[in-house]
Amino acid sequence: MHPFDTAIALAPIDAHRSRGATTPAYANMVGPFGGTTAAVLLHAALRHPARLGDPIALTVNYASALADGAFEIDARAVRTNRSTQHWVLQLLQGDEVAATATAVFAVRRATWSASEVVAPAELPAPQTLPREDLTHRPPWVHRYDMRFVEGGMPSRFDGTEHPHSQTRVWVRDEPPRAIDFASLAALCDTFFPRVYLRRRKVVPIGTVSLTTYFHADAAMLAAQGDQPVLGSARGVVFRNGYCDQRGEVWSAQRELLASTQQVMYYRE
């Protein structure tokens, strides 16, 4: 089994609850990588027999640091319409809520379609770029093949402020794995904290809320396979202990698969 599939594996308890566990392969500095938390919450809805359609939106609120070990997820479809379905999800450890989420699923139908965002200009192919040096990085980073065009983790944290926090990076699961909605949700959290890039200073940080909008349908994901995707992210505002970032994930064919925004806290 791929390490990612192990990380999001769930066993049913009853009609709404399932049980999972954290895995060392996706450990972060404190607790597990937040992308796998988002992915396993989405997976709970994806695998539910009442599921309708595919995800179009997911918001995860991280209530506390998730401890290593077992957890339970409560997944409930609170409203199902003709073509949309609304989910409320909770991740619990013991009697404590560690994360909450809402998800919207939909049955997509062929309609007029257009895009006003444009893929980044012609960039070097991923195979022409060196892999990111993962020495001294948390375990979860080793589960991704990252090849930066710009905006990788600074080589020195000397406190010299950088004018921007723009990142462009080719990334895929390591070892390679065909992309699906769960892994796409996790990929949307692989951008390093913008405050590290902007400040060139290591400070305590943590994601408060992560929202992902899925623009891909199943056919687009199938066409992507296990090819690297192109991630683009930039900070928006850094103010009074909180900052946010916007990101996009593009397919190898330059189709927008997902867009994402998250807010983080940081401490001086």
C-alpha cells in the first residue's frame, strides 16, 4: 500500500463513524502533516455509501494539534439536493475535537465553461530541475518530490526580509501515485509557510483554517495520472500574528485542478 493510502486508511465503526490513525511517514514538527488531516476528513466522505458526486469545496478548521495515535471521524451528510450534497465532519481524539470540516459535493454536468486565471508562463520542465534537498526536514516532506522554479525554503534564515513569498514548484507524491481528490487535498497544503520565505526567520506557526476548491472532475484527474503538478502560491497579508496565502495547483496539461487559501498564526 502507498504510504499516503496508509495515512488516510479508515475502518468503519458505524453508519457515520470510522477509525484511523496517524502514521510516522507524514509526521510534522508537531503532530501530523495538516494535508493528511484534510485528506482523511475528505476521504471519510468520499468512501461513505451516501456520497453524491465529487467534491467541489472543502474547509478544514484545525482546533488543536493532533496527537500521534488513533482518532475517529464522524461524517454526516446534512443536506442532499438533486445535484449537491453538504457534509459536516469532525475528527476526534478521545472526547476532544481536534479538527472540524465542511465539504460540498456535486454532480457535475457538461455546461459552458471558461477560465479567467492563466497558468504560469512557460516554465522549465520538472525533469530539468533538481530535487529539493530534504535534509533536516520533517518526515512528511520526504513523501513529496519537489522541484522548485522559485520560492523554495531559504538556505539561510538570517532575518533578512524578502520582498515577496512567491513560489512555483513542480510536485508529486513520493513514491509516484496517481492523483485523486484525497491526494489533491493534501497537495494543496504542501506549500511551505509564507512567513518563512518572507521573513527568512523561523518562528512558531500553525494552520488555523484551510479551504480548497476543486475545479477538476474525475476525467481530468485520470488524465493527470502520477505526473507532477505545478503549484503556485503567494502570501496575501501578514498582520498581528496571522497571515494568509493563496495557492493554485495546475495539471501537467496546464488545467487548473484546485485553488486554495489558508490562514495561519505565527508568533514572534
